[in-house]
Amino acid sequence: MTKNAKIYVAGHRGLVGSAIIENLEVKGYSNIITRTHKQLDLTNQVEVQNFFNVEKPEYVILAAAKVGGIVANNVYRADFIYENLMIQNNVIHQSYVNGVKKLLFLGSTCIYPKTCPQPMKEDYLLTDTLEYTNEPYAIAKIAGIKMCESYNLQYGTNFISVMPTNLYGPNDNFDLEKSHVLPALIRKIYLAKLLNEENLKAVLEDTGFKTIEEAKEYLASFGVSKNSVEIWGTGKPRREFLWSKDMADACVFLMENRDFKDTHVLNQKEVRNTHINIGTGKDISIVELAETIKEIIGFKGDLEFNADKPDGTMKKLTDVSKLNDLGWKYNTSLEDGIKKLFKWYIANK
């Protein structure tokens, strides 16, 4: 990609898209196109068609998606499969129609089977049953992978799919009801520290309540008090976490240096599993994660694990040898990333 190439980043406001925009700008790319949802509804076929006809982007990074936690995925199953399929279908097809030079499609490692062997290799896709609660979302993302592969094989396009592991970073979601485990732990432990130190003004500023009684009652519903923080499950499950800016660097690296032909063995009769895992290849238990966050934030109370609550999958670790072989490895350690994210949260809450 030349530095003045016209690059459309779909989903630029989210955790993923904002990190990619920043990486592109730091590297000197000056012709980046974005649209908010109000400006362009990616589920609307006509709107997407008109956008591509007018703007004619040379490169597309498809980070837009309807995302949510385990509860939202399970409750709004129809919304998750419909909206994600429509977004993908419209953007990928119009990229083909308008001669886009290269497209990068972002999915998630939830595409792999529930009982997938560990670490999860790209070849394990579609080898067993998916986890039920996020099945509609996962199926949509698998369809996106297969759509990119199919257009490449039939039309000679250059569309690449990447599957990042659990991400965290600037613009993360810290909502106590809807956030993922790492930002949720940061906020819960931080609020417990404020309560422990009787910094009630900061508690009210963070939670938005008018009285400390309301704030304490609300936080107690999430297991947060001045002396302890409750965490669901035994703490034994292990998870992999990748700093969002590292993920963005991997995506831009692939856009700059690798093509579809590099994602699989050439001259195979059947071309499958051309997607690329993006991760660290390292995991940590929830207990270790919580203890690390507690130490970084400086909370003096206890961490209480509620074994009556579900653990979820015990281990989810990506095999990143394919990405490493393509020439990219992560840079940010988990401890450094947590410190950066906590600092970002304090500055932006």
C-alpha cells in the first residue's frame, strides 16, 4: 500500500477499528476513509453499494461487527447472525464489484469448536460443535471466512481473514454488565480500592450516582465492596489476551506484506482454513489475572471466587505459528498492557 492509498476502515470507532486507524496514521497513511453508523448503515445493501460507487476505496479493513458478551450473544441470537451476515455480505461483495486491491476481514477465535484441542490451530475449524451461546455470531464469522476464500478462488480477489484472540486496550468497554473479563476486573477492583480508601467522591464520579448509598448498593450487586471483589467461577479457566494495538500492528503488517496466496499451500486441490490466528500463544488463569490487576491497582482487600457461578470453557489458547511464520510476533506483555489500560481508563472515564 502506498501512503496515499485510499483505505476504508469499517468500524473505526470500536476497540479494533480505532487501534487500526491509529496504527495506519502513525505509519504515515493519509487517505483513510471512515463512516459512522448514522452516515452509512452497512446492513443496507443499497447504501453500501452507493458508498463504494462514489468513494472507490483501494483497500478495505472490515472491523465492523455486532458484538457482545455471553448474555447478549445468547439472548439476541437472530440479531447477531442477521446483522453480521449483512455487514459482511455487503462490504465483501462490493469490494469485489469495485475492484478493491486487498481486503482484511476480522473475525474471532470463537469460530472454533467448543471442545477444540489446545492450542487452537486454523485447521481445527469446522471439526466439531460450536459453543451454543455464541453459535449465531460464530457461524456468521465462519461464513465471512468462507466468503473471502470463495471470492478469491472464483474471482481472483485478494481477501484475507484474521481471527484475533481476546483483545483489550483503549476504547474498551468497561460497563459492569456488558464488559469482558479483563476491563471488568480492572474497574471492579479499582472501585473496591476507592471504597476501601473512603474516596467516596471518586466513587460517585465513576458510577454517576448522586448518593454513596446508591453507589454502594449498585456495586454490591456486582460483588464489589470495600473489603472484597467477587469473581464468577473458580478462577481456574485460562485465557489468552492481546493488546489491541499489537492486533492492529499485525493487521497492518499483513495488509502491507502478505497476500491470500501466502495463507495456504499453493496448488492444493482443496483450499481450506486460509484464515490467520492473531494472538500471543500464551495464556493465564483468571486467578493469576485478577491477582495481577489487584497488585497493579493497589487494592488491599480480598478476591473471592464464587464457584457456584459458571467457569465457561476451561482453556482457550490460539496457535499462532502461522502468523509467526508469516513474519509477525506480539510486543506488549500482559502486565504492561494492563498498566497502560488502567492508565487509559483513569484518563478517559
